[in-house]
Amino acid sequence: MTEENRPNEDSKLEESSVSDHTATAAAEPEHAEPFDDHFRPADIDQFTAEDTVAGGAIGKMLTTLFLYTIIAMSISAWWTFAQGE
């Protein structure tokens, strides 16, 4: 094996320090606060109500766009095949 093909000792050192660093970075904090303490029950009820309204609006919008696409493509297909006759 020539010297050009041999792995560099510095690259081995860098690889080991990177893997050691990522292993310690994933540690959980010791005093994590529970999520439930951040919001009052009234706030959670308000978020739920707003999300329900937003979800309904998004559903109606997607339904309308889907139906528009079906109608537009049907008209386009009819017009295309009518031109061929």
C-alpha cells in the first residue's frame, strides 16, 4: 500500500471525536418541565376550538379545489376529444 492510499491518523481522530460529541449531545436534560404546566385548561379549550374551526375550513377548501379540478379536467377532456372529430 502506498502512502497516498493510507488513511490519515488525523481523520481517524476527527471521526472519533465527532461520534463522541453526538453521543453526549443527545442526553436529556435532568429537570425537564412537563408540557401540561405551560397552558391553563381554558387555553387548551380555546386552542382546541380554534383548531376545530381551522380544520373544518381547510377541509372545505380542499373539497372545493378537488371538485374544481374534476370539473375543469372533465371540460378540458371533452373539449380535447371534441376537437378530434
